[in-house]
Amino acid sequence: MTTIAPPQATRRKQVRITALFIICLFALSLAGCAVGPNYRRPTVNAPATFGGQEGQAQQASFADLPWWDVFKDDALKGLIREALTNNYDLRIAVARMEEARAAAIQQRSTLFPQINYQGEASRGRNSFLGQPTAGTGKTVDSYLAAFNATWEVDLWGRLRRLNEAATAQYLSSEEARRGVVLSLLSNVAQSYFQLLELDEQLAIARRTSESFAGSLRIFQDQLAGGTASKLDTSSAQAALATANAAIPELERQIVLQENQISILLGRNPGPIPRGRTLLEQDMPPEIPVGLPSALLERRPDVREAEMNVRAANAQIGAAIGDFLPRIGLTTLYGGVSTELSDITRPAGNFWSAAANLSGPVFQGGRIYGEYRQAKASWEETKLQYEETALNAFQEVSNALISRQKLVTVREQQQLAVDAYREAVSVSRTRYLAGKASYLDVLQSQQELFPAENSLAQTELNQLLQIVQLYIALGGGWKPLSPPGHP
């Protein structure tokens, strides 16, 4: 006698078989190879040493230092901390990074089955769940409660390539954020040093004004004693007025510079606190630059460009996957009834499992065009990566050479300033002794003023080159924020 399995047991067995089939396909899709090229970093012809580098290349780099160890001025450190918290460009970059992270999460979800639920209730004549149905003309109620699951089997790795591309784009946005941080560090430090240089120029202008005022008093005394002419005092008055005119102009530039720094700090324009003066700032005697090949790992713009290459490479695989058939699975389980109380009973239960296969036959060249576009985009991003790396090597070399040459420039300018100061003292003494003319005094004073300004500008340039070298090396790449600071 043949035993027939009860319908309920048969359905359970079928559900288990279907679930096992889905699990096997899921595991197969995760273990399978993804179509398209696997990513390899583009080859960059990195030099053995940087242009302008002194001595042999070494592993240690100036860029390994965190920014709070590079900048010794406490006021500058406070400004940088405030900028890292409030700067709008940085906050925008963080928002973009979070946007890319959310997009990557969305793309990753396509690797997993999508499970949903639905419920429906309707009432109508000759209708069931809102659909026309042949009947007796009676008005009836209908109810539906169900769970459904859909899943695309990623046999060819198309979805995994899309997930790889989205992840790379997220990492690219993270490197873009780091780039904004470095740019912000650079802008705040350079603007602060420029403010100190304006302060120094203002101090020089005031000293020059006092010097011209002293000469004018001497000429006026000489004029009163009959040993000088009106021409001497008139020339001295003109020189004093010219020096005085530079003072309000420098004060104007200082306020504008403070306003610019305030914007970097994300606050309304206002005064900026100072710490050390321009001449009190530290100049590192030796700066190791590390290996050129390591620059590719530190510079955020180079790493961002590489992540763009990786994303474009994954898009090629996704484009290839569009040529291949797609396998989809759908399941549905629930209850349906004309009485709400019967919807959970065995008689009202229903389930289904289905698989579908779809693929392109003729698309008029659309898919091939997308594939060609993906390859061209990869070639573009690869060239951009190589160009970015080349520019990075150039910026480090420029900063190194500029730093070396500015040392010599400053030494010579310091000699010139010392000589002009001595000339002012000697010419004034000789004038009082009647051995020199007023033109000698005015000329020596007028030559000292621009020489002192040039020396201050060179001292500023030396500080700016240190900042530029630190940024060019990808400074502070581990970490970028001080302990206890976000």
C-alpha cells in the first residue's frame, strides 16, 4: 500500500529544497570569479631621489610628523584646531564623504536577497484584491498578507564589480577630505605667517617714520641755526610724509588678512591673536623628505586619483557583465482569504518560488558603447593618476630647491640691511659734523626701508616653503588630528 505524504509535509519539504537551492546559488555567486580585469596600480616612474634633495634618500620623512609638532606657535595651533572644527570647505568635504559612504552601502545591498512584506485588504463586487473576477455579483471582502524575496544571482561578478567601484569612490572621497584638511592646514599657516610679515612691515614702517622724523628735527635745528637750507627740511618733510603714508596702508592690509583668516576659521571677520613674531618662528635646520616612491602612499591627491582608477577599472567588469545573462530568483509566501480570520489557516496559505533568466539579444550597440566608454574612462583616470604623481614629485622638488636658495638670499639680504643701517648712522654723524650733505642722510634712510622689507619678505618665504614642503610631502598623513580632537 502506497503512503501519500500529507500536503503540509510536502510543502515544507519543497520549501526546504528551495531554501537550500537559494543558499547554494548564493554561496556560488560569492565564490565565483568576477568578470573584467582585476585592479593593478598603474606604473609610475618614480625618481630615485627628489630634485634638489641633499644627501642620500632615507626612509624617514618630514611628512611623518603631525602638524602640531611642525608648527611651534601656540596661537597658530589654536587657529588650526578651530579651522579643523568650523571650516565650511572641510565640513562640505565630510558631507560628500558621508554621501559616498551611503552610496557604497546602497550598492553593497544588491549582493543580498531583498526581502519585503505586503498586505492588502479590499471590498468589491466581482473583484478580488482589486482585480476583476467572474463571480455571482455579490460584494465580498478580500485580504492578503505575504512576504516576498528577490535576488539576482551574481554568477559573473557584475554586482561585485559595481560594489568594488562604489567602495573605491567612497575611498576617493575620503582622500579628497584629507586633501581638504591639508589644504586648510596650508592656508591657515600661510595666511598666519603673511599676517606676521605684515606686522613686521608695519613695525619697519613705524621705525622708518621715526627715523625720518628725527632727521627732520635735525634739519629744522640746522635751519634755525642758519647752517641748513629750506631745501633740506622740505626734502625731509617729503620723505617723512611718504613713510607715514605706508602705515595706514599696511594697517588696512592687516585687517583684510585677519578677515581672510577668520573666513578660514568659519567665523565672522575679526581680530586674530598672535603668538611668536615673524622673526621668532622656528626654522628646522634639517628636513628629511623620505623616498619618492613613498610619496604615492602619503599624498591624498595621488591616493584619490588612484581610487578613481580603481573605480573605473571595476566599471569595465560591470560593463562586461551586461553582455551576459542575468539569473534572478523570487519567492513568495503568505496567506489570502475572503475572511480575515482565515488568512493564517492552512487553507489560506500560498507560496511560490521562481527563477528567471534574461539577457541581451540586440541592443543596437548600446552595451558595446557602454563598454567602450568604461575603457576610455579607465584610460583617462590612469593618465590623471600618472600626471598627479608627476606633479607631486615636481612640487617637492620645487619646495626643496626654493628652501635651499632662500637660505643664501636671506644671508645676503641680512648683510645688506646691516650695511644700510651702518650707512644711516655714519651719514647722520657726518652730516652733524658738516662732512656730508642732507642728500647722503636721506638716501641712506630711503635705501634701508626697502631693504628691511625685502628681508622680512624673504623670512616669510622661508616659512612658506617649509609649509609647502610639508604639504607637498603629504604631511601629517598619520594622523591629521591631535589627540582628543575630532
